[in-house]
Amino acid sequence: MANDISENKLLPLRTSALIFLSLNLLISVVMWLSFFTTRKNFPSWFGPVFLVAVGLLICIICFYIWQLPRTLVLIKPPAGYQRAFIWLLLVLSVPCTSALHKFAPFRLDAIISWLEIPAEYNLIKYNFILTAGSLLVILILTVLYGIGHRTQAVTGLVILAGIMLVPNDNCANPFNLPWIKWIGASPLMFMPNSVVLLIGYSGLHGIRPRISILLMATINIGVFLLGLGHLTKLIW
């Protein structure tokens, strides 16, 4: 336990984590506001559900922005089962998000899907690479954490959370259109993943690990259901 406390006093890349949380907050607020101009593209029932969900996401991000600067010493490290759940949810966050793109690149026809992407949507290829690559990176970080390289593992989570905020999707769906008009691509695809990674980083440092597990699971389920809604054309 002493080693855990010493290691967690540092909270590696705490400032970067706060910056990325702030960027996620900005993106979420813009997404919430821009929905009012695109809501006509969605079923009437979806608007209230989406606005409440994004409102909750904004509250979650604000909670961790408030908590991180106040966590200077880890008084009680998360239990072993809590750490295991956190890493499991980090791994699951990637396939949950891939539901938005029909689980590419995890399908058997991934190569065919890659070749069928129109030239104007070549940025989607980077999106697919990021999907597969981020899953691989999280698995590697999980192993590193398990064999005792905890500082390196949680540092990797923060770096990956930042990479996921780089705009990487120019698919012209109603969510992305405002971003495509402004900067040519959208950061929305992996924004929930970035939040989950930063919550996991916080939970592994003893910041409300039980609540962190619940919130990570909620975000994963929400994104997965959104992806299924897209797959079934129930939402758009």
C-alpha cells in the first residue's frame, strides 16, 4: 500500500488530464448547443433523451475537473477488483464506440470495408486505424499496469485520451456537420472514449473508484446504444 500511495502522490500528467477534461467539456457544450440546429434530423423522442444524456456527461466532466486538483495524496487505493473493473471497462470502451461505424475494423470484412470507403472520406481510414490501435494500446497498458508499471500505464491513458480528441471523422451525419463546417472534421467519435480514459485514470488514483466504475459503464452503454440506434436506423 505504501508503494501505491507514493506512486499516486504524483498523479502523472495531472495538468494534461485537466486540459483534456476541459477540452471534452468544451466539445460537449458545443455538441449540446448545436443539437438545437440539427434536431429536425432525428426522431422527436430522441431530442430530450440526447440533451439529458449530454447534460449528464457535462456534469460528470465538471465533477472530475473539480476533483483532480484536490487529490494530492491517495488515502485509500482502489481495491484489486475495482482496478480490474476499471481496466475491463477501458478495454470495452473501444468496441462499444465502434458500434457507430458498424464495429469496423473488428468485422471479418474489414479489408473490404476499408477498400469501399470513398476518397472524400479517407479520413475515416485514420478513424479505423485509431479504433484498432487504441484497443491494442489499452491492452498493452493493462498488462503494464498488471506487472507493476503503474505510473507508465496511467500516463499512457492520459496521452491516449488526448490523441482521441484530434478530429478524425468527416462522415457527414447530423452530429458531425457543424464540426465539418468549422474545422473540416469532427472530434465527436472518440470524445466519450477520452472521457472514459480520464475517469479511469482518476479512479485508479483512488478518486471515487466505485463511482468511476459506474460512470464508465454508463458512458460505454450509452455510446453502444447510440451505435445500435444508428445501425438499425432507429435514430438516424
